[in-house]
Amino acid sequence: MAVSGLGAVDLLHRPLIAFFASRQCPGAAIRAGTAWALQQARQHNAVIGGLHSPLEQSVLRLLLEAGGPVVIVLARPVAAASLRSAWGPVLAAGKLAVVSRSTSAQRLTEQAATDRNELVARLADRITIAHASPGGRLSQQCVHWLVAGLDIRSLGSSDEPG
């Protein structure tokens, strides 16, 4: 899969753990996601995701503050994106990559988000789901990924540490 990006794109060659959470999450998922992010940062595990939903944004902030390696996958071209100024020092430190497969500027549509999530899942060695709303798009993608044989773990289940 050809992607373009900036920052520490060599992170794509490390084992990557994808993180996903629906836009609306119960408190237990928020607490579990926060604890999970801190554990990943302590273990220096590279985390990949679109990191767009509110819980995903919180996880991203925690990972960046703790100096954990992160790959953010955008649904639009990196060149067309306005990156947050707070990312500058982390990019310079080699702890962050911002990548995309998209070649045309677009607004974030449901299809663009679905395509981005598919790319994240395919780049990852393992997928962690904090919460997928029943019947939602993320739940539908999880079923697709399970059928495809991807390694999916749910926070709060016994197979996902932390």
C-alpha cells in the first residue's frame, strides 16, 4: 500500500497497534482507553490510527505527551492538511508520522473515514477497539476485519492487556 507522509514514516516498518473508538463511548471505555494509551506509551509501542473520534483524540494527546511513537493516518492528502502546531516538536523528535494514501483533497465523508480506517487496519499488526457502537460503521468494519482474519482485540476483554 503506497502512502505518503511526513515525520517518522519509518515507524510504518515497526509493529503497529491500531486504535479505534466510536464517536460516542461509555465511561468504562473512556477509562479503559486512557489506561491503554498510557500502557502503550510506557512500553514504547507504536500506535496507528485515524485518531479522529473524541476518545481517539484523547488517546493521541496522551501518547504524544508521554513520548510514545504514533502514526496518524489522514483521510485527505497530508499536503492539504493543516497540522496542529503542537505536533511540530513531536514530529521533529521522530516520534510522529502523519501519512495518507489519498491523492485528492476532500472533506471528511463517511466513505473517506471508512477508507482511512481500512488502511489503518491493513497497516496494523493488531487492532484494539475501545468501543464500537452496536450497528455503527466501526462495528460493521470490525465484522469485515474479523472475517478477513485480522487480529482484533477489545478493551476490557481478557485477551487485551491493560
